Amino acid sequence: MKKYGYWIGLLLSLFFLILFFRKIDLVSIWNVFQSVEYLYLLPLVAINLFSVWVRAKRWEYLLAPVKKIKISPLFYATAIGLMANNILPARVGEFVRAYVLGSKEKISKTASFATIVVERLFDGFTILLIFLVVIIMMPFPPDQSRVFTQYHIKMAGFLSFFVYLIILGLLLALRYHNEKANRLIGFFLKRLPQGLAHKISKTIDSFVLGLEILQRTKDIWVIIGYSCFLWVVISLSFYLLFMAFHLNLPLLAAFFLLVVLAFGVSIPSAPGFIGTFHWACAAALIFLGIEVNLAKSFSLLLWVVGFIPSILLGLFSLGREGMSMKQLQETEKE
């Protein structure tokens, strides 16, 4: 199954890369890059690195019911996880992140991963909230494509919101109705061999421990605050790149780009979101009226500015934690 997932991601990346490079003018791309004000990249890179700290700080609150952990191991584990998403197949970065922290801090890796699931839920709802603001406040240009239209964009938002509500409902059911959930799970587990059933039951209990944060109302508001702050800051980094490319786009366009990229990178792909990121970014800008080659140049540079610092920080964190790339690959297999 894992091999199928890898090949599906690879084929989808290839498909979107073909779409991205179709009718591209390399001379125009080169001319655009010569006109970019690269000084803006310095604060953009700084914001990207700062966002790793914000993620780690938020994770500190999510993990509080499991164990009080200092910010530094959380920061390094987060950086390693982000790097793993960029270089390893099947987007194992979140599993790697949970594994690294679990190994270093001697906590359940399953509970650690459960907090990451909750974190992703907060991210999803925050991005959908930003999407709602964009829909209400941003004047959309007339549709220029049969695929990338206002209707399709809004439908994707509404469907995503519905899916997130279902996931939230399942997590809340696991946390607040644990006895009923255990009886239901037990009904299916009793058909399995006793040893396997016990292992699955123990894993589910560890996962539920990681959902403990859902009972802490005060901490939930702090996490919501960090989530909003994180994605607003990342959107501001997009706006800085607008300025570097001399794009006359409003701040709301940066929020719109954030939302489209969130949907784009959710598509299965090769490591580093190759193809899906590039196509989604360029498509969003073209939809906003930006010339095709200018939009594609922006997409390429935004990916590089996010990809390279993430890899370098991840490698530094890997060395800082006394780990190697071989251990990461072994973690992926496990």
C-alpha cells in the first residue's frame, strides 16, 4: 500500500509539473528574476524560520496534558519533521516528528502523534476561517478558467469545512465518550487474535491520552491564538514577496494565496510538494490577474525560499539531536 501511495504521489507531481511548465517562456522567467528585489527575501526567510518556533510553542500547549516539555526539543523535532516532509516520500514528516520527540522525551509516540492530529485540525479550521474572511471581503475577478473558478474555490472550502467537522466530531467522541467508543471498538477487536487486539487497544488508549487537550478550554483559546498568529504571519511573508516582484496586489490576496496553497499541498505528491505547490501557487496568481510567466516565476522562488531554509534548519536540528539521515529513514519504515 505504501508503494502505491508513493507512486500515486509521484505521478500526480509529474502531472502538475507538466501543467506548470506547459507554455512557459524561459526568457520571460529570466527577465522576471532579474527584476526581483531580493532584499525582501531576508525578512521572508526570517519569518519562515520564526514560524517553526511558533509551531513548537503551540505544540508545547498541546502536549501539556501528556508531559511538560521545554521549547528547545519541540523546536528541533518540529524542524526535523518539516524537513522530512520535504525529502522523504509519503509525507512522513508528522510521524517522524512524533517519533523524534517520543524517543527523546520518553513519552508515548502515539500520544505525541495524537497531539499533531489535533494541531492539524486547528490549522484546518484557522485556514478555513481566513478563507471565509477572503470570501466576504475580497472582490474576486471574473472567472478566466473552467477549472479554477469562484464556484469551485468556494465549494472546496465548504466541503473541507464539512470534513473537518466530521473529524472533530470523531475526536470529541473518542475523548468525551471514551467508554462507549471502547465498547464499539472492542466489538470489532474481539474478532482479532488476542495479542493483536490488545496491541491495538493499547495504541488507541495512548492516542486518546494525546486528545486530553480538548478538555482544557483555556489552553484551547491559547492554541487558537497561536494558530491564527502563525497563518497570518505566513500570509504576511507572501505579501513581502509580492513587494519583491512589484505585484500590485492587496493584503487579502496573500491570504487567498495561503488558502489555495493549503488545498494544493493537500494533494498527494512527491516529497517537497513538487508540482502541486507550483501549480496551485501559479494558478492562484493567474486567477488574480497576474501574467502567466510572472506568476510561475513567483511560484518557483516562493518554493525555493521555503524549501532550502527548511532543509538546512532540519539538518542542523538533526545534528543537534544526535541523529542521522539513516535513523530518519529507519523511522520512516517503522
